[in-house]
Amino acid sequence: MTPPINKPHTPFSSSFWSSSLTLVLFLVIPLFVFLVLVSTSASPWIWGFGHLVSHSFVSYPSSLTDGSNFKVQAMKNPNSNNSIVKGSSIFNGSSMDSSSLEAETDSLPSNMSFSDAFIGNETVQLDMSKNNESEDIEVTSTRVAKRNSKLERLEAKLARVRSSIKEAALVRNWTSVHQDPDYVPQGPIYRNANAFHRSYLEMEKLFKIYVYPEGEPPLFHNGPCRSIYSSEGRFIHELEKGKYFRTEDPNEAMVYFLPFSVVMLVHYLYEPESFNTEAIGRVVVDYIDLIASKHHYWNRSLGRDHFMLSCHDWGPRASSFVPNLFNKSIRVLCNANTSEGFNPAKDASFPEINLITGEVDALLGGTPPSRRSILAFFAGRLHGYIRYLLLNEWKDKQDTDVQVYDQLPKGVPYMSKLKNSKFCLCPSGYEVASPRIVEAIYAECVPVLISDSYVPPFSDVLNWSSFSVQIAVKDIPNIKKILMGISRRQYLRMRRRVKQVQRHFVVNATPKRYDVFHIINHSIWLRRLNIRVQDFDHYS
């Protein structure tokens, strides 16, 4: 009998592999299930080796008057913390497709709130610098969003407002369909009367401005009220009074005002004839550094929901000392020159108003059209090449129809000439803005804009072609021919519209609805609607 052959005992063979396989499966399968659940959850976070990454919104140039539709596009951009809502034709009556704003409103799942949608589009880029630089922070721990912060609720309101304005823009009536006891926008002076009215009413309900308390007069919280720069000073003083739109709670604010006055900076810091603006620039840089170190709001958006306001020619130059202020913040400027960096998508043009006495009552009104004997009028000193061309062409012609002066004859009142002219010539000076535009509107004289690269005030709302004439610089020799070619019927229509649009340029001692103070605020409100801000302080 052959003895059995005993196989060698191998304890680390089958038993080892079976137990190891069980252990591996026990550890790997739950981990795999967990990762699948995370990757398919409502949050779009992308996990990988300790880094938390997400999709961000790109900032890209857009225009409030370019006729394009509202769109929100999500693209990877490591330098952007928010988005600009593409397009700005909500007031010009252009059509909008049904996809408009879907990324913010229409396409949200029924179980997803606006704040949920915003949480899903954050950028993991924490700004650790004062005002101009940021660095990516490697995040290795799990972060859970704290929903329904004040900012998220505010952004949800703004999303609904955008949708309501889009809906209002589809109404093509010349007259707004909204009720208003004081004034109902109507007629061709507006790009879209109904959309403007809806936006304005929403602004009155929701708009809040926080004014940084830092800074002392006369450079801060102060401005001239009786000069060619009065529109700057009047706005600053009205905000300081705190009766309109201002909030003392920065967490409920939609925009943040940087209360320095460029006029006062120039007056106190600029050495005449030196052409050196470094002292002005240092003050602006130091102020941004100060508020960025004391408050988190500047770094939160890199300045996109902050605004400065200046009617001085050097407003753009003052802002250029802080790149984010120049490139990202809302700059409300009289000197709205696109060739010098003015961007209508984020910057707002407001009017230059010369109030020598501080009052406007004596400036309003004029002679009836049938008694206006002068076809076109201008009087002003030689400032810039456009005025040089105008004076060189028309000053010595002794034309009774087109009267152009560098200095009026003694005893001839300037206002009487304005009020007896059909058209008032408004050439740019050294810079594009001119107080003569508002002077013409006050005198019910049809303004004739002669400029290069100028964005007229409130042009995202107002249809300037309906109540003004715009003449190219090259056509200065043809001014008379162009104006004579406008029929009497068309002139009367334009003159009526000038009278109608006047309310939006009037300065009141106590601001009234739809006046210049309110329309300036509306311009800022529109730019705030063009961005979305996320706050990383609400993550832990």
C-alpha cells in the first residue's frame, strides 16, 4: 500500500489571499461608494488629492448698449471671483431670447434655491493681500457651505430683479405699464420705458449703499457744491446726509462708496504747473489699503461692488493708481472717455453741471420755439483741439445763423443767447465732458454733441438720438448744413423731448424722484446688477 503523499502546508497561500481580498474589498468598496456619492451630489466640488477645486465665473467685457442678450457663462478663470452678466440691452427695446438669464433663474431645479445655485459656482481663491494681489490657497480639509448668508440672500434678490427687468423689456410700448403717482416714463427718449421703470422701482425698494467712514474732510466726505464740479459735491453731500439709499450696516449693502473727492485732492495736493499727480495717487492707494485692511468687502470682490465718483478731468487718472479700482470697480465719471479706459459695462457716465450759485431755478426754461431766432450758438474759451477746430471754422464768419464766440460781446448775457437758440453746440474741451450739455437741456435748447469717444450721461437708459444731434469732429465745417437739414417738425419733436428729459438732469435742494441724484444712483444700481459676488468668509 502506497503511503499517501502529504502536500506541504502553505498557510500564506489561499487563506492569506482570501483574507486579504476580503479586507481590501471591505475597505475599498465603501470608499468607492462614498466617492461616487460625493461626485454625484448637488455640490459641484471636484475632489483630487487634497485639493478642492470648483468652476468659477469669468469676467468679460460687455456693454449696456451693445444690443446683445443677457447671458451668464461659466468658464474657468483663476483671477475672477465673480461674473459680469453679459449684455446690457435691457433698455433699448431689443429682443431677447428665451435662454436669457437661465443660468441664474429659469434653469434651476425645482428643489434648488438661488443660494444653492450660487454656492455651486464658487472659486477657491482666497485673497490674502490688501488690494491688488491674490494667491491660491491649498485646501486639504472638507469645507461645508453655510447657506443663506446675507450676501446669498441679497444675490438671490438681485437674480429675481434681473429676471423681472428682462421680462419688462419684452413690453414694447412707448409708455410704461407700471403704476406711479409721480411720473410714468414714456416716449422715445428711453431705450425701453417699461424696463427702465421696472428697474427704477426695484432700485427704490432694494438699493443700499455703504459709505466707508474712514477719511476726514476736506479730502473725504466733502465736495464742491457751487462750481463746475457741483454734481460731484452734491452727490457726496446727499449721501453724507444719509436720507437716501444709505445704510449703516455694511452687510446689507449692495455697493460700497469710496468717499474721496478728486476735486478736493487736486485743490489741496496738486502743485500748479508741476504736472505731477503722485501725491494724489498716494492718497488713493493709501485709502484703498486702509479700507481693505479694516474691512473684508474690498478683498471679497476685488473692488467690483465698490464705486468712486468724480467730475474732475483727472478722475480716471486718480483711479489708475490702483489697478483694481481702474479695471474692476464702478467708476462714475463725467470724463467718460472710452479711449482712456472708460468701460460702459462697469463704469457710469454722469453729467457735468455748473452751478455757480448752487440754484437751478433761474436756469430752467426758455423762449418758445417760434421766437428762437438763432439756429446754433456757442461761446467758450479755447480748450482742446475740438474747440480750436470749431472756433477756427466759425468764429469770424459773422454768420447770424451759427453764432460762435470765444468771448461774448460786452453786455450780451450768456443765458439769453442759450434761451434764444434752437440748437446749442456742446464741443468737448480738454476732456470729453462739457457742462454745456446740461445748460442746453435746462434752456430747452437741443444739444449738439461734438466729441470723440464720449459716452453721454445715462446712455444705458436714455436714447440720446431722440433729443440731441451728434456731429462728428470731421463734420464741423458742415454744422449749418446738417442743422438746416432738420425739418421744423423734427426740431419741434426734439425740443419737446428735451423738455421731457430735463427732469433727469435737474439738481434739487432736496432730491426728488427721477431727478439727477436718483438717476446717478440708478446708473450705479445697473452696474451692480451686472455682477455677482461670492463671500468665502461664509465657508468653514
